[in-house]
Amino acid sequence: MSNNNEASLENNRRSFLKKSFFAGLAFPSPTENDNIFHRDDVLESGNKVKLLSPDGEIIEIDEAYLKPIPNTYTAKVREGIPGRKFVMVIDLAQCKNLRKCHDACEKMHHLTPEKDWLKIVKQQDNDLASPYWQPTTCFHCDNPPCVKVCPVDATFKRTDGIVLIDNDRCIGCRFCMVACPYSARSFDWSEPVLPLEVLNMPYDPETSCPPKKGTVSKCDFCPDMVRKGEMPHCVSACPNGVFYFGDENEDAVSNGTETVKLSDLLKERFGYRYMEDLGTKPRVYYLPPVQRAFPFEDDEYSRNK
């Protein structure tokens, strides 16, 4: 085959992928997303960005096809709460898989069942060890891969340690989902079914509401609650004090019942970070499942006791 024919085939392939990408993104309709994409008569800039096609293939498109969206929120949403550095500690010895944390998160963020922002995973360190339950959230990493790969600055890291998503900017390319080593993110494939009062409320990245079809979402550490001096919903909903939340700068965390020094808690209880060798620097620590408050039970009945 001649070089000209090969080049023509490759150009046709790229054109097809580009059209498929725009046509296949999980958005309601092209007209509803004119604020995100240019589709016709585009003067290409020559600067390429990589995106993920609906078929899972990495493609390159010219950045001229992405229309910049101005930030519609006050600077405090993207900058965070001054002087704070939020951190979470999860005590695995106290978790009984009651799922109160999960249910509270789902209710307050209006999540559908397939969107697990807070997973409770059965873990077993080796064949001889007893299994245990591990609540798993977004880890709000200080070196977050998700932020680095977002082509439109929809995912951002705040000065207070929280990683948020601006779904007014999110284009649904799902690069952040691929980049996250913890599988902490979900995608809204369908139109969310919401109460009218939620549907009509103005979107706010600090509440992640209302959710939007064709965008990515995840645990947000409930910054709207934190601004009011209250705990994230998972912390306040847990009856066994599994979750501690607080400010690393103040060296203090609380599970709602007791407030302790973060440094002492991690030192005395041998705190660690999940998959720390990846270099992501998570802001969520775990306390090992030793001297457990409950025997391990893997059945529906035990969760309701």
C-alpha cells in the first residue's frame, strides 16, 4: 500500500474517532452542551489534548474543540477554607459493616445505588488472618493523579486538602477515573431521578448537587458541612466511632464522641495510608484491625443488629 493511501486511511480513522467521541459522550443531546463543545467551523489551534472515547480508546483532539467555561463560583470554593488541612482516620477495629455511613452519604448526596462513593470492602491480609471490613472513600490525595489528567480543570485540589469536581466544567472524558488507582470515582450514565427541590437548586461543587448526567462524581469530604463547623455525613452517621475527621494543622481529629491528637493516634495505633507506595499521599489514614470491638460477621443480619 502506498504511503499516500496509508496517510489517507489514518486521517479518515482519526476523523471517525473524533466524530464518534463527540457523538458518543454520555450527554443528553448536542444542543444541551453547546457551552462545552464547539462542533462546526472550528479553527484548530494545533494544540492537542488527550481524551477517552466512549469505547475506552485514548484519542487526541484539538483544544479548540473545548470551549473554556468561566468559573461561576466564588474563589472560596476552589481555594478552600484558609488555614485548614483536613484529614480523615478510619479505625478498622471498630467497623462492623453496619453501612450507616454509606446510607447517609447516599441520602445526603442523592446518589443512585450504582454510585458508591463510600465502599465497605471485605479484606483479609493473608490466609491465616481473620477478615475485616474496610470503608473506602476518595483519599483526597496531596499528589492526586486525577487532577493532573483533567484537560478542562474540572477536578481540582484545594489548599485545605480537599479534592473536588466542578461538574459545570466536567466534559465526561473519564480520564480522572482511569488515573485514580483507588477506583474512587463514579460516572453518571443516566439522568438522575431527583426530588424537585434538589433538581431546581443551583449547582454547587461543595455539595456535589444536583448531580449531572455525563459527569464524574466522588466523595467530597462534605465541605459544605465542614464550613458550618459540622462533621461529614459518614462521620456523624457511624454509631461505632469508626471515622475520625479533623484538621492536620491543629493536630486534632474527632469521631463525634471523642477528640484526640492526630499525631498521637497515628503513632500509638500504628496508622498507615492505603497503597502509600504509589506516592499519591492520601489524606485518609487507617488504624489496623487489632483488638477488635466486634467479631467478623459476613451476613445481612449482623448489619442490622
